[in-house]
Amino acid sequence: MIRSILAVLAGAIVWPVLFLGANAAMAAAMPDAFREDGTTGSTAILAVVLAYSVVFSVIGGFVTALVARRRPVLHTLVLGLIQLAIGISVQLSVWDTMPLWYHLIFLALLIPGNVLGGWVRAARMPQTA
């Protein structure tokens, strides 16, 4: 049980650290593309944010599955559900700053990205007889 909690916690920490770091790097690299509050109206930038969000979800799922060892995909599903709940809260708090398509795609890709990371890890795990 402790390992399961630690596994989900590990993935839940990895994703925001990577995401916030990437956001900060992008804002530093292209300061004119962002408003004072850190938001952007650029469709291209929002698409890039969505792309790296999915990559970070896969990484978070992989880390969760790596720590969990057993039932890796189940652990990543739990992680995805937690991230979805947090994501809904965050997206609602910034609802007026981005287009609807961004919010919907962002939220829709959280669980599949995490589960994909779990599947990738599961495929690399030795099979026991």
C-alpha cells in the first residue's frame, strides 16, 4: 500500500515540476509572446504546451509504473484521475484566459498520457510465469 501511494505521488510530482519548468523556460525564451499574467493568445504556443503536457504525462505515468512495480497501468490510471481532478480545478481558474479547445484537449489527454506511460513501462517489465 505504501509503495502504491509513493508511486502515484512520484508521478504527481514529476508532471508539475516538468510542466512548470517548461512553461518558465518558454516564457523566458519568448517573453513577448506572453502577457504579464503569464498567459498567451498564441495558438502555436498553446499547441506546443499541449504537446509537452502529453509528453510529461507519459513520463509521469512511466515513473509511477516504475515505482509501483505491480499493476503499473492501474497505478497510472489512479494518477490520471487525480491529475484530471486537479487539472479541472486549474483550468477553471484560468478559464477566461485561453480558448475552450485548449482546456478540453488539455483535460482529455491527461489520463491517456499517464496510462500510455504505464503501458510503456509494463512492456519493458520482465514477464513472470
